[in-house]
Amino acid sequence: MNYFSSSFKLGILGGGQLGKMMLYDTRKYDIQTNVIDPNPEAPSKFACNFFEQGDLMDYETVLQFGRKVDVLTFEIEGVNIEALEQLEKEGKKVYPQAAVLRKIQDKGVQKQFYSEHHIPTSPFTVYQEKDDLTEALVRKEWEYPFVWKSCTGGYDGNGVSIIRSEEDLIPVPDVPCIAEKMIPFKNELAVIVARNPVGEVKTYPVVEMEFHPEANQVEYVICPARIDSAVAKKARELAVKVSEAFEHVGLLAVEMFQTQDDKVLVNEVAPRPHNSGHYSIEASYTNQFEQHIRAILDLPLGDTESKVGGVMVNLVGDESHEGQVKYQNIEKIMKMPGVTPHIYGKKQTRPFRKMGHVTIVHRDINKARKIAEDVKKEIKVISR
Amino acid sequence: MNYFSSSFKLGILGGGQLGKMMLYDTRKYDIQTNVIDPNPEAPSKFACNFFEQGDLMDYETVLQFGRKVDVLTFEIEGVNIEALEQLEKEGKKVYPQAAVLRKIQDKGVQKQFYSEHHIPTSPFTVYQEKDDLTEALVRKEWEYPFVWKSCTGGYDGNGVSIIRSEEDLIPVPDVPCIAEKMIPFKNELAVIVARNPVGEVKTYPVVEMEFHPEANQVEYVICPARIDSAVAKKARELAVKVSEAFEHVGLLAVEMFQTQDDKVLVNEVAPRPHNSGHYSIEASYTNQFEQHIRAILDLPLGDTESKVGGVMVNLVGDESHEGQVKYQNIEKIMKMPGVTPHIYGKKQTRPFRKMGHVTIVHRDINKARKIAEDVKKEIKVISR
């Protein structure tokens, strides 16, 4: 297959920041892209060859979009799976495959998949209705605190609540959900796995995540994770096991907990480039977006190791600002060594909205982490 | 000034591969761009916010284009300078400045500038007509071989000839030219200098260039140059001296000769991102395109040092192929560690046409150089 400067077309469902960053690499390879997103001002509107506005959950829209391209991928899980299945029946290459997305889109199904494949994960039960969960609580099947997760539609901390008492359950919507044992973990870790159609598999180094206590969004992503090498090895092996169970093509970001006794449990996965891999643009030999493209086009996978240590800081909207965005003190952080801001291109800021990220690289990961703190102190995403 | 996700507009004259690579970084910063190029299918057609077809040498076209943007830059020297001067008079920021381009666009003027500023360069004489040069030869003012250069319009080896005998002069056109003493050099070197409006100056490490013997195009660019550190220091200092003489804003690529007795002479300069800096995308803390944008927008300059060693190989059209391009064996080179192909997006190949480049990075520059040889052996730019 000839992809480079040819008539080959890659379709991407979703035109957010992940799509935007993927387009740096399709442009680098001169691979033609069609992009579709419901937002007419989506970050990926530019740099693709053809942009179309449309509803990603609409069967007919996704079907018609997919028929016009040679390979179809997505940068968001919220897409119409039936359309992907129909496209596959018609012989279209959809990567990651519809079957993979089916196992992931619903968190209940995802957890059950781990159980079936003997993949360590925290204990859980799936409930179809809120009443079922309430009854389980009456029967004392759960101890407080536990984690409540909506089976579908959750992202970036939405659709996830920590239930510490009966009262915390009141605002929770009546949707299919899972209750999950709360794991007192030492670290949240993630490993990105790349896999191509011929089954070549590569893992990125383990990254360590720190969450913002209120927004429940990642605050620092640190690569390599500052953990014991035996735990890192275990995490990479587990990520490969998960990857091989799914038999996905493309990237799979595997989020994990390192427990107090150094067990590694799978929390959840995302079948696409991931926030925890953004550091790779500056730090890795092959960044995650290029790797995703290599994987889905059945090209050889690139080197996943790092040139330098990397720390990523999310740029989220300040909680007291809403309106036309301004990146206060961005000039100050650009003076710091090894600092690269990424601005996603959303014109309006809102409290905790993901507006961009900053990567800090340094040969010494501890120095990178220190500079990252300075970055966080200086930069603010406010309105004008 | 607020550049990020704002209504600020950067104008770029020229939409070739340099502009295309610059757009990766304007997209990263969400800086709006207008691009103009005579070719309606220019590589920068995508990824800018607004593309327009137009003649870069036409006064009115450049003037009207410039009036619509806040800061104007260029990725090619062949633009109408009078229009840039008029725009500056109207208060527009043009970086690099029209006065810098005036001193560079004509190679005779450029050489005279070096003489006036006591910048070491090879001995030369400017001739307004071919007859003047012929008469100088009759008077034995030049010994064979010497170098003939057209004062204007030359690039990538066009407009440059080595004159070994009277006969070699026959095909040379009757245009203003310079005759230049041929320097038996040890190495061709280059240093990229960045300078912003407040006068902050940073140099990139010295790179070493190897030319293809027939096409007279760069074959390998190696960073860091494998030269004595005293010579490297001298080259960087000379580059700063050149930069300060021009008082340019933006990048200035300074090409130099290292003579047999380790003197460093300036050959010529380019006031823009340069082929000799492409390695920086993968190898440097701040790549040359981001650096150019930082400089012309009066942002702090980034770190110019390297994370890893880098070698760049140009992908030029095979001499026996013309037509729709095909990158033969590109999958094979993508298997090699640290190898990144860049495809510029030109659909038609021609003998020696610059179609792309490949960067090879490695902690050990000698290993990178070895892999670069393997890359050159495998990949071929042919027609389908």
C-alpha cells in the first residue's frame, strides 16, 4: 500500500486536540485525511484535507463518512459502533476495530472483559439501575467509601464519583453503572501499547500520574515513572497482556493502580492516543500520534523509548474564569529550559476545561518535575 | 501582545516545505496564519488558516497580502523587497527586516557587506556583465579553478558553477555575477542563529554538511559536527558576529568553510529556517521553526542544544525518474531505530528535486551517521 503523497485517504472520527496532534504526523507523512466533528470550529478543522461537520453518534453520518475513506480511525470513543460494524462488513478497515470499541465503550462490559481474561482489576459489580445499587447497599454488599462509575458517557472525571455515604448517592443519575472497590493505591500508572495488524506489539515506558484533587483531572504526567524497576516491568507486561486480550490495532492506553503491596491492577483503557502520552511529542523517539498512524496503516512500529525525561502539565481553565481565553504568563514559562506549550485552539475557556498542555523535558526527570512546578505556579488560563 | 488563540495574524510569504514545517508550530501555539504562494498546490496550502495564490515578486500582491496581517515573515528570499519596505513605512512589522533581505538577496551586495564588516570570507570580485569577467580573465586576474555565482536567483546549486577552464564559462549566462576564489576546505559547516527584536541571540550547535558530488545538494547534515571544539567555538562566535552585523530578527543560517588551516570563512547566509536545521525537529530542545516564530514574535528564545545526535538526509528525486512520486522502501527505513521520514507533499518527482528529508537520531552521533548510510542505500524517490 502506498500512503505517502498518494490518493490514499485516512478518515478520523472526532476533531478535538487528539485529532489535531495526529494531523501533525499525517502532514509530516503527507497522508490525506478526512475529519468529522460536531463542532464547526473543532481544533482539527485546519491541517486535514477535508473537514465535515457531523454527529459522531449518528449511524448514517458515520457510515457515509467511512465509505469515503480507505482506513477509518477515531480520536474519541463516543462514536456510533453499529456504523463501524457495518463498514467492517463492507470490507472497510476500521482501526481500532469495532469489536474492541464495543468491549471498551461500556465500562461494565470492559470490567467483565478483564474478569474473563484473568486481568487483575479492582472488585466490582455492574448494576442496570440505580435502585439495584441502592438495594445492594441495603444488603450491605458495599462498604463506604466505594467508587461509582456510569457505564457510558464518562470522561475526565465526569461520570465518576466517590461515594462516602448514602447522601453522596443522591445526585447520581439513574443509569447503568458499576460500583467498584476503592483501591488505596501508591501510584496511578499508565502504559501505552501499540499494536499493528501483523501483531507487532511495543509498549512505551511506564508513566506516573498525579491528579488534581478537585477537578479529578491529571495534573502531572511523569515519564519515566519514579517507581521500582520490578513494578515497571510488571506494569509493561500487564499492558501487553491486556493488549493481546483485546487484539486491538492502534494504540491502547492502559491506566493502572499500583497498590500498597506493589500489585498492579488495570483501571481502564482507551483505544487511542491518550493524555498520558502527550509527553512523547518532545521526549520519545516516536511520539504516540505517529505511532498510532504507523500501527493502523500496518507500517513498522517506531522506537518507544525516551530521548529525555518528560513531564506533562495540563492547561485547564481557571475555575473562576469563563469566556475568551487568555494564557497569562505564557511568555514566562517559555523562558524556562525545555518547556513547550501546546495550545489546543479552543477560543472559550471554562472552569477545568482542557485548553492545552505544557511539556517539560530534561535529561534528569527530577529537574523536569521541579520546572513543571514552576510552570504550574506561573501560567493561568483565564478570560480576557 | 497576545498571540495564542487570539485574532493575531502571522503572514508567511511562500508556501513550500519550510512554510509547511513552520505551520506545525503555529498550529501548536494556535497562532493564525495567512500564506501566499504562486503554486495553488503548495505544501503549505493546508494547516494555515487562509491560503492565497499569488506572485511573490509582484509589488501589489505582496503589499495587499502584508496589509492583512499583523506580522509578516517569509520562507523564501525571492520576494518583492519594495513591497516589504513600503509595509515597514506603514508601520507593519516585517521580520526578518526588508533591509536585511536587501543585503542578502544580491550575492554581490552580501559579499561586500562581509568585507565592510570585517567578516572573513573568500576573496571575490563583483562583475555587472559577463564581458567584465571575461576581460578580467584576459588580464589574468583569476586563476582556474574559481567559483562563478549569479548575483541573484540562485538556490540549491543553481546559479553556481566551478570554472575550471575558459570553456566552462561558455554556458554561463550574461548576468551580474561574482567570481570567488575556490577554497580548498576541510569541511562545510553551518550555524543557525536566532535573534529577537530585543536583541537576545542564541546559536545552534555547529552542523557539518556533506554535498552530493553531482547534484550539488546537501547529502548529509550532521549535528554536532565532528570537528575540534576550538573550531566549533570559533564558528559559533563568527555566526554571532554575522548576526549582530545584520541586526536581523528571526533565524539566520550562516554557511561557512573550515579551511585546511582551521580558519572559518563565511560562505553565505539565509535569513530563514534552513535545510541545515531540519535535524532540529527531532534532535533539539527547540526546533528551528518554533525558534523562528519565537524570535519574530518577540517571545523568549528556546534552548538550542540537542537532546540527541542528529543526521539529516535529503530525499531528492532519482535522476532517472519523472512523474507521480513513489517513496520506494520507505517501510524498510521506518524499521530502523530513530528514523523519521518527512514527506513535503510534492506530487511530482523530477531528477534532484527536493521531495522530503529523513532525520536519524541516536545518542551516539557515529551510530546515527551509520544508520543514515543504510537509509540512503534503501530509500529511492521514483515515479510510479
